[in-house]
Amino acid sequence: MARSVKSAERVLELLEYFSWVGNIGVRLKDIERDLNYPQSSCSVLLNRLVDLGYLRYVPQDRTFLPTLRVDFLGESCLSKSTESKESMSYLEELFEKTEDLCFIAQRNGADLQYVAFRRSRKWRGAAPPAGFKRPLTLAASGKVILSFLPQSEVLGILQRNNAEAVGERGRPTASVLMSDLDEIRYARVAKSDPQITPGLIGFATWLEGKDRGVPYAIGVAVPTDSGICRYEQAIRALLEINQRSGTGAAQTVSGLADLY
């Protein structure tokens, strides 16, 4: 039973993976690396998805590609949700403006969970798979979500995250976290600590909506060696999306110099 459940989880992860990889051919070794799958089971699942018509194998370059069946699977779900369509359109917009690793994330208990990614062919590093979790108190997008929660709930999440953390760097104090959340509410953009995500700085904001209590977070990971102009570009794009998705007035980029 446990093995069947694990296989089902991996099938869903693979479909999610190909949904954000797009029509870029991906080799077996890349999938194993990105999803941390053992070679034997990964090969079996990929071949089964080829048999079922969700993937196409190109023997000339040994790559796998998603077929229209994956697209239609997504279309049938998205057609029922205006919120999903809007969120994905904002993700595409952010990606077009930054060309960096862009994502949408949600709360899952005391964790942040990534639900969608977009990245370009020139992206230099591996991206975590959709469904990947991180502590809410460490990620920029996690802090965005925390800024909407009551203080008592935030402190409870902090206590749990700190209890499960390894090393002092992953244990923010309550005073520092609450100060960060106040700044996020004002600036409407959060920034990650590059010591937590070496080589990257994450920027994130929230997607507002009439029926949303705690919102989704949308963000972008920018290489730390990109320079201030790239940081400004990412922040500006996020603020524009935040402003259009809600009713609040966004702050100007010049007012966010302390973010970087």
C-alpha cells in the first residue's frame, strides 16, 4: 500500500514537473537530479507515462517531452477556476519581465509549499520540484504569508519551525521576525536572506483577491551576482502585479532601496 501511494505521488510530481518545464526536452539524468529520484524507478515511471500518452520520448537526443494530454489535463482544471487562471497569468508576466526562476507558493501548515514554477533555458541552477516545502519563517514568500496571520499564530509557527531547524542560522528570533513582517506590510515586498539560499536572493509579494483570506505568494529568485538593476526590475514587476491583483497602492521602487 505504501509503495503504491509513493508511486502515485511521483506520477503527480512528474506531471507537475513537465507542466512547468514546458516544451523543453529533458533527459532522464536531469529529472533524477531535479526530483531526487532513483534511476530505476524514475525510468519505469517515465516509460509508463510515455505508454499512457502523457509524455513523448525523442530517441535522437534521449529526451522526454510533455504531450497535449498534459496540457489538456491542466486546462480541464484551470477552466473551472478564474483565480487559477489569473494567478498563472501573473506568473507568466513575472517570468517575461525577469527571465529568472519565478514561482507561486502557498501555506501548508507551518511550511511554505511551492505550487508552480517558470524558468528559462538559461537558468543556471536546478529548481525545486512543485510541492517542495520550506519553513514559513525562512522564505521571503513564507514571510509574505505570515504577514497576514495573527501574531499568536505567527509565534506558534515560529516555535515549531525553530524546533525543527538545524543550526542557529535557521532560527530567527521573535523580535526580528515581527519586525520583518511589519516592514513587509508597509513595503509590500519581502526579501530572502542569501545566507539561507546561497547564490540567490528571493523577492516576493502577495496575490490579493476578493475571496482570499491568507493569500498566495508570488516571487522570483535572482542570482546574487546580478546587480542592483536586476533587483529593481524584479521588485518593480512584483509591485505592479501586487497592485493589479488587489486594491492597495504599491510603494515605489525608490522607496524600497533598503531591500537590497
